[in-house]
Amino acid sequence: MITLAITPLRRLLHLPDLIRFRRMFGLFAFFYGCLHFLTYLWLDKFFALGEIVKDVWKRPFITAGFLGFVLMLPLAVTSTAGWIRRLGGRRWNLLHRLIYVSVVAGVIHYWWLVKSDIRLPALYGALAGLELGYRAIVKLKRSKTRPVAHVGQGA
């Protein structure tokens, strides 16, 4: 949630230097996801692969959490300057949009995990909705201000 908040905060508060922290927060989120997943593998399932596969299949909140974690893997791997250069800015940006799906999967994972008091998962869901909604509004505004290229007119 913090990683997604960087872009709106830097634009709304006119603090462009916040961008320096986005990668660090993203890698920290991945590190936390690794620890969370390791806790599940080790302390819940004792590394029993068959049990883990059954659990991912049987319990939807585990499936959602696993999806969110798996989607973070390519983001963490390609977060270095070398990968950004190799992939090119456009492909790297396209790949890193997986964070949106990962965040939604994380919120769903948490929401389905909680049995009775859903206030905290609902708060995270609302924050994710605000962050994703902000991006959608900015994208719509940008698309309306760009000139439309007409088919058949070229240089």
C-alpha cells in the first residue's frame, strides 16, 4: 500500500523526491511477503509440498495470497537499473503494472482470511481502491488531453 501511495503523494504534495523511496518500499514489501510465505511453508506446513498444493487448491484465501506473492517475484527481480535498461522503459513499466493485481490479491487474501472483524481488511481495500482510482482518473485525464491521431494522415 505504501509503494502504491508514493506516486499520488508526490504529485498531490508536490514532493517529486519521494520517488527515490518507491523501489525501497517495493522491495521491502517483497521481503515481507517472503517472510510471510516462509512462515506459512515452515511453521504451518513443515515444507510438506503435497499439503501446500492441497491447501492452495482448497482454501481460496491461500490461493489469493499465493497469487499476490508470485506476481511480486518478477517485480523484485527486475527492480534493478540493469533490468530496467534490458527491458526498456516501456516493457519494464508494463511488467511492473503487475503490482496492481498483486495488491488486489493481497487485499482479497487478507479479507478472506479474517473470520469476523473485517474493519482492517476493509480499510486496506478502501486505500487500494483510492490509490488505483487515482491512477485511473489521471490516466483518463491524460488520454483526453492528448491529440487524437487520425487514420490515413501521416508524415
